[in-house]
Amino acid sequence: TMTVTSASFTTGKLPTWCPGCGDFGIWMALKDALASLGIGTDDGAVVYGVGCHGNMYDWMKIYGVAALHGRTLPVAQGLKFANYKLPVIVVSGDGDGLGEGGNHFMHAAKRNPDITVIIHDNQVYGLTTGQASPTAKTGFKTKSTPEGVMDEPINPLALAITTGATFVARGFAGDTPGLTGILKAAIAHPGFAVVDVLQPCVTFDKVHTYSWYRSRLYKIEPEYKPDNRIRALEKATEWGDKIPLGIMYKEDKFVKEEGPALKD
């Protein structure tokens, strides 16, 4: 058998993302995680949403589906039901997955299918050139909110924890090795795994830059146990001078494809 490496996923096409885009770090981490788990180009499937992240379809040599805007999760769940042994990964955005796709997100988390969801979270709709997304923080000025966002942002981690996701983590696109480790754990987890990746948009978000994040991010303490929903919610809602990175919640629970565990 061929050894799987990060280079195994090369398509011969170069990304058209803006230089410095956080998508590069996520793309590299995903390739490294798959290679490290021995999941080759024929061994898994990736479902892509619509947005800058979705363009990864063209430079990721693995079975893939370019889904409709916000509709990655119905497609991913269909793939998983058709072939429950297939590793299924969703490459989504904060707009795609939590705006148009918010309803699907909530119900997929509740069902707990064995799917890994990677959210490219940059607080804007990047492909349509910088409007505020559902995760845009209050006061953030964008093309669609020139006087600043008025409403409260959706917190993808808190939403995932309260709706039933069994693996919830945050990564940073500027830390490829750290993100690779989180993605490996997420893909290996049997159940609905959500990884919210803080992903700087260098073109349309001049506030939440790599340096802005680096001065605030910290890795969750090694002694932290990700087995308590309330504790996980406290971590998930930390934002400001200190922003946590790592696995916040993890639970072993029957997955949708297996049916309910029989109790005595």
C-alpha cells in the first residue's frame, strides 16, 4: 500500500485564495491530519460549502461534493448513511454553516452522526466581499454594517455543545501543527465533531488579524477535563483579552449510524 502524505492530496492546481488567507493553514492542517490518520485519496469524502473555503474542492485530491450554500450537512449525512464506514468531513464557513445552514447544524448535532465539521470562522462573508456573518462581533464594521454590527453573534461552540455535538473544539489557522492535532482528534472521534477555526480574512477584516489573535489566544490547560457541558460552555463563551484554543467538550455516545445503545 502507498504511504499517505500531505502531498498525496495535491491536484496540480494552486489555490486562488488571497495571500495570507487563513484558509491556507486549515487546508495544510487537514491534509496533514488525514495523512497522519492514514486516510488516503480513496478512503474518505469531503463535502464543501459555498464561500472561499468551498474553493478548496479544486485543490484537494479526495472524493468530494461541492454542496449548495448552507447545505453541506444534509449531503454529508446522506453519504454517511450510504457508507457508514466512510470518513466524512465537512468544510464549511461561518456564513455558509451557521447562516444559511444554521437549521441543519442544530439538527445534525442533535442526531450525532459520525461526521467532522470544520468551520472556517472569519466573521465575514468573504467570497461576496466582506459582509458581516453570523459570528461577527457586536460593533464590528463591515460592508453590510458600516456603523458596526448591532446584534449578538452566534457562538458556534456554545451552539454545538447545547444542541448535542459530542466533540467540540476551537483551532487557529495561524497554528497549523496545533490545528492538525485537533483535526486528527475530531476525525478519529466517533460522533458529531465540530471544530471552529479562527481564520483571519486578511482582505476584509483588518481588526481580527493574526497578531490580534496571537496576543489573546491561549491553549486550554492540560488538567482541564472536557467531560462537563457546563464547564465547556464557560470555556466556549470566553472571549476578549483571553481566547481559549483546544478541545472543550468530548463525550462518547451512540452515533446515528449505529442506532440507540440498548440499556438493561
